[in-house]
Amino acid sequence: MTDLSISRHADDSTQPQRSSVEDINPHAVLGAEILIEQLHKFYGDVKVLEDLDLHIQPGEFLAIVGRSGCGKSTLLRLIADLEKPSYGEIKFKSARHIREGITSDDIRVMFQDPRLLPWRSIEKNVQLGLSKDQHANATALLEKVGLKDKAGLWPTQLSGGQRQRTALARALSHKPRILLLDEPLGALDALTRLDMQNLIEKLWTEQGFTAILVTHDVSEAVQLADRIILLDKGHIAKEFRVDLARPRKKGIEFTELEQQVLQAVLAT
């Protein structure tokens, strides 16, 4: 991966508005602002994303919903620099108290498949890519995700939920400013999924990274996000603000918003 500060115009010359996570914990904000302008992505004659504009605040939790094939995962891969745009730009700006540029090391992706190395212990998986003096970060994250006592085990000895906790710890041990979540909970059972949602929200609140979640689960989007965008045929078809207090519990307002988003998805 290339240095994003060079390839895609990292710039911190302006001060972004306050994000919701700053309101929660102003000292925790590490998140980057993301500016997407006139983004196009074609595969041959197939248009996946077309003339897409999106502004994501530092520390914001954004959820992206939509039918299969609407461009959700493609957008995530473009932000991660795993693919290149056909046209358009993706720009990054540092949070107000961080003055360095954004690089590929500041972005981590968590997939539905935890992608753990089976020949490495859980601890060694979380330490992957860290220098020796950063190993304490891995130990601290394993404790936060409730796997400190599993550090010496192999990935095959863990449940699906525990493997995803390991993947989350590995991603956050690098202290990213942007965490991209590509259906990371899709293969988990309902109770484990709820536990993981709570864990992701807790660590996001503490660390202040910018989070972008791709999900087919509308309830999950309402549970976690500050804002939900609906993609349809490569465009942003609709946007929803989630002005619900955290931690969130299902009630009338939650259910009403969930139904609004679901009806919008079904209408595409």
C-alpha cells in the first residue's frame, strides 16, 4: 500500500467541526476527516460508483447500507487504498490536535473473515506488524477484548466470536485513525453479534478513531452509527442522522428509525 498522505492529498490546514465522539471524550479523538469528491469506479463497462461525494467527520461512526452489488464494499476498498478510483479523489485531514499527515498505517480493515494466521498464537497474531516496543499495545488490547487468558492459544482453539475479537484487537493495536468494518459480524450468531457490537462501540468511544461500517443489518447500523447512508446503483440515495443517546436500547425512536431505513433499502 502506498503512503496515502502522498497519493491522496492528506491536508490538515482547516479545522473540522466537532464530531460526536469529541463530545463524548475530547481527549480521545484520533480520527481522520475523509473527503470524497466526484468518486467514480468502473470495472470495464460496469459502473459500480458514479460521481459520489461524501464528507466524514473525524471520529464519526458512519454506517453504509444497501442491497448487494450497490458498491458498499468497493467504497471501503477505495478508502483503504486496496483499489484505485477510476476518477475522483479521496482526501484525508487530521483531527485538530494531530498535525502529521494520514498514511496507510493509519487505516485498518476488519473483514467478515478474521484472517488470522493459523500458525501463530493469538498474541502473536495481534502483535503482527508491531515493533517489539509496541507489544504492550497488543497485550492491552487482548485484555480489553476479554482474551488475555487466551493469548497462548491457536486460532483454531477459539470460537468464531473470539476470533473476531482477536481480529479487532489486531486492528486496533496499531492505533489507527480510521477503522473500516466490512460486514465483520455477518457470520456470528445473534448473541455474539450483540456482544461484538457493544465491544466495537466501547473501543470507538475510548479511542476516537473514525469508523465506517458496511452492513446488511439495518438494526446494527442504527445501533452503532452516528449517520447512515444508503447506496443505490453507485449513488448515495438517502442519508439518516442517528440522534439517539448512547448506549442505545431498542425503543419507539430506535424502531421507527430502523423501519425508515429498512423501507428505504427495500425501495431501491
